Amino acid sequence: MEHLTRLFRLMELTRNQPQTGYVLAGIPTNELSNLAEHHYLVTFIAWQLARSLNQRGAKIDITKVLEFTLIHDLGELFGGDISMPYAKANRAAYRKAKAFEEENQKFLSKFFGTERSHFKKISKEILSAKTDEGIIAKIADYIECTHYKFHQNKLVKQDLELALEKGRAYIKKIKDPVAREELGKFFEKWVKELPKSTALADIRSI
């Protein structure tokens, strides 16, 4: 456990690393989300998705889902955040950003002590997200990013279309038949419901 003090101090820096990819959406610097906020919300969303899927009969390893979401963008602690629309428009830049993020993850692994190999394994796995748990983490990531833009009044039709395109492609790859079907139904419903939702309206409807 000797490594934990250094690791925890390093993680505090996630409070100060803004998600600069949102600049292209017109969000001012002082309103940009940071990695700590993003990781927490993605983890919360993925936790609820995984639990709901298991309640419907899926067999998802929730612990693995949470590990993925807690570290999925940690490589961006040292920079490299890139917006989804720009990544789609410039695939070369996207590939280089991912390579930079992977290199950062390798460096970060030094702070995980005896858990170094485990961190390297899950951080590499979430970059490609081929397991059901990794895919659920990715879906949660898309949902949080979309909700953030909605929260900032910067959500446009193309954002939902892009999230839908990416989400559908990932959901098709889920191996668990129950998870694939249930998550697919939820995702389509989510895309339709989000633009009509407000926190205050949701509170009043309870």
C-alpha cells in the first residue's frame, strides 16, 4: 500500500484538468467540465445501467464496469482530450490522440504499485472496449457527454445523431443477448426523451 499516497495525490489533479474538447461546442473556459466530474458521472451512469441490465436477467460484471469508468479517460490527465465531432472529421488526429492517451496510461501505471499490471490491462482494454463491460462503460461515456452539453444549453441535433450512431454500433457488439436487447431499447428511448427533460420537471413529476 506504500504507493497509495502518491496515487491519491495524483488523482486530485483530475479536478484541475478541463475537458478541452468541449471548446469546439462554444463552452467558455470557466464552464468546462473536468476529469473528476466526468469520471464520477460516467461511473454513476454505468453503475445504474449495469444494475438495471442484471435485474432484467443479464450477466454483467458490475465491478469490472466500474473499474473501466473510473479510469477510462485517465490518460487525458496529461492532455489529449479531443471532441467527438472533430474526431469524426479528422481520423488521423483521433488516432494520434488515442496513441498519446495510451502512452500517458503507460506512464500512469507506475503510480499503481503492485496493481500496475492490472491497471495496464484494464486501461488498454477500455481503449478498444470489446467486452460487454467495456461497451457499457463506453455507452455511459456517450450519455454523460451528451447530458453535459444539454446541461450547458449547447446540445444540437447533430450531437444526438452522433451519439445514436456510436451507441448503436457498440450495442450491436454486446455478446449477452439480454444486455444487448435491453440496452438497445433504453438507448433509443433515451435519445427521444433527453431533449424534453429538465431536472425541475423531473422533480415535480415524482
